[in-house]
Amino acid sequence: MKIKYQLYLSSSISIILGVIFVCMTLITSREITEKNEKHALAHDLHLAISELDLITYEYLLHREERMEAQWKSRYNSAAKILRKADKEETGSIRANYITYGQLFFQVTRNYLKTKNLIQIGASQENIDAAVALEERLLGQLLITSQTIITDTFRLTEKSRALAMKIQKLYNALTLILVIIFAIFIVIISLLMARSIKKPLDGLIKGTNIIGTGNLKYRIDIKGKDEFGLLATAFNQMIENLKKVTELRNVEHKQAEEERKKFEVQLRQQQKLESIGTLASGVAHEINNPINGIINYAQLIGDKLDKESSVRDYAEEIIHESERVATIVRNLLAFSRDEKESHSPANIKDIVDGTISLVQTIIRHDQIALKVGVAEELPKIKCRSQQIQQVLMNLLTNSRDALNERYPEYDENKILTITVRPFEKEGKKWIRTTVEDHGRGIPLEIQDRLFDPFFSTKDKTKGTGLGLSISYGIVQEHNGLLYFESAPEQCTRFFLELPVDNHWALEGQGDDN
């Protein structure tokens, strides 16, 4: 018999046993619930009547009006419970309970009558008759009370015994079904183990042999059952594995070639980092003599008359030297690694610092630079050097695109930078747009523009890392970097940064 048929048979029997168990559980649980409810009701009735009897004794001892009202409340509560109980089982209790209430009210009325006879000075004979009647009524009241308490106690014990009997029966049936089910599981397990063990041993042996690297081995299990089909599939898998191994060797060679190519690109990136370090060193060396030139020019200007032309020359020297010093400071800031520090920064200062580094090159390429920065922009939390690096990359790409389309001067050879604030989802943002009228970005490569090492430039001019790194920097700032481009018309890159990117400033906790 196939394994699936064995499983079908065992599952069917298990389902039948389960259905029987569920049905028995539903039936017995209903009976148990009903009997438990009866027991609980009988118990509550017994407690209520016992409390009523206690209040009756206290009233008879103290004869206070407030206790009479309390007795009536208890009497009504017990009556509500009694009405919920089964009429056949509580028939005598109901009759005695009604009699009990009538006797109590007769006792209270007779007590008031006796009290009134004493107050009006009635004859002793009338008073004694009233007292005798009260004693007789009290006796009947106490006897009826004890009868009701005894009956309710017996009803409670009877319902409890019946509930326990049904519970024991349910437990016994459950135990019997569990034993039957366990025996069934053991028998099925033994039968299936006998039909599974031998072919399974063959599969384990074949797996161990193949695990040593012998892809020529084939498992020899014949038959049309599941193990035969599994052996056929296993042998087919080995054949496919053999083919995949051969293909993997080819891919490994290709991956090795890609790794070598990546190492070349990585070395190129390291060269760029070395250039940044060199630029930093050169900037430091230039800064000292520039400061000396400024100081000497100031000394010369201070010793000359205001009308002296030499003084004008000194002031021009100071002005040009300060311009060089500004470029040096921006070059130092650009080459400095600010990965671990961030602080509020003015986006206008970042834009101006970036422009000062590329302005000379842009002017040399005969590119018209248009800058429009909104007034009173809020400061943003950022790493200034990294945002400057992004802007530098965007400006460099726009410059290359313009030079490619217009090698010489052209009235359309324009590079535009605009900075504007805006709001999104109730939060303040700043959008920096870099626009050029170069050749645009072809549609077929727009989806790959931010991929690492993807570049349309010659290998001597770019590594394909600029936009990829810029994209990562902007994402780290919780911002957006995207573009829109029309081939042979224009390209616009949008750098959007939140004013508050939820970074913690130095000396402060997390803003979140």
C-alpha cells in the first residue's frame, strides 16, 4: 500500500475518533453545565434561606423596624432564586416558603397587637391570649424555617452528587478514547515504520555518498510508491547538480574577473581620497603666506594717506588675498572628514562655499551661472561637508553635460541653482535645484543612474560612484535626491532636505 493511502486511512480513523470525542464532549459538557448550574442554584438558595433565618432570629430578639425591612429584602431575594429552580424538585420548598412568609407577617402583626393591648391597659386575659397566640405562631415559624433549610440542604447535596457522577462518567469515557487513540497511533506507526525504513536507509546511504562529491552515484530504489518517485527525483537532482556545478565554475571565473574590475575601481576611489588629502595639505601651506600678505598689505595701507594710490593698491591686495583665503577655507572644509559631526548649518553658506570652489572652472568653460537663494532660510541639521560634496557632484555633472553639448560659448550654456523652502506633511523642507540645458539623460539609463559604478563618462573621467554616494548621503540625512530629464533639452536634479531630520546635536539627547 502506498504511503499516501496509509496516511489517508490513519487520518480517516483519527478524524472519526476525533468526531466521536467532540460529540461526546459537547453532550457531556452540556449535561455537566446544566447539573453544575442546578447545584449552584441550590447552593445559592440554601445560603439565602439560611441568611433569612438568621435575620428572622435577630428580628425576634430585637423587634426593630429596620430589621423588618431588611427581612423583606432578603425574603424577596431568596424568592427570586427559588423561582429559577426546577418546580418539580422544589415543590415542597415553595409551599413551605410561602407558609414561612405568611407566618412571619402573622407574628409581626400579633406582636403589634399585643403591644397595643398593653399600652391601652387591656385585661390580663386578653393580653395572655395574645401572648399565647404569638408563642404558637413562633413555634410554627421556627419549625417551617428548619424544614426549608433541611430541604434546601438535601437539594444541594443531591445536585452536587449528580454533577460529580456525570463528571466521573465523562472522565472515564475520555480516558477510554485516549487509550484507544494511543493504541491506534502505535499500530499505525509500527506499520508505517516497516514500509519506510528500508527505502529511507537507501536514500540516506546515497546522500552520504553524494555528500563526498561523487556525483556519478545513482540511488537504486524501484517501485511506483512515493519512495520510488523520490529516488527518481533524487537522481534527477544529482544530474542537475552536476550541470549546476559546471555552470558555477564558469560563473566563478566571471565573478573573479568582476572582483578584479572592482579592485581597479576601488583603487581609483582611493586615488580620489588621496587627492583630497593632498588638497588639504596644499590648502594649509597656502593659508600661511596668504595671511602674511594680508597683514603686510594692512601695515602698508595704515602708513599711507587715504588719497595715496599705493594705499588703493594695498586695499586691492587685501581684497584679492581675502578672496584667495576664502577659497582656501572652502577647500579645507570640503576635504575635511565630518562623518562623525553634525550641527545646524545655513544652506546658503554651503551653496556659496561650493560655488567658490568651482566658479573659476565654470567661468573658464564660458558657462553662465545663475544662483537664486531665498531669503531668511531656516538652518538645517546636517553634515555640511557631505551636503557640499553632493552639490559639488551635481554641479560637476551639469558642467560636463553643458560642455558636451556646447564645446564653445553659447547663450543657452547656463547652469542654474535655486534654493526654496516648502512644506510637506506639516514639516519644513528646503529644496535645492540644479538645472542645466545639456544633452539630458537617455530614457534607457535613467533607472540605473544611482547604481554604484554606473557611468556614461569615459573611465579616465569618472568612476560611477558620484551619484551613488550622493544618494546614500541624502538618504542618511532623511532627505530625497531625484531628477527629471528631457533628452536633448534639460536636466534638473532636486536635493530635498528636512529642516529637522531628527538627529541629535552634540551635547543633546535624541530628538526622537
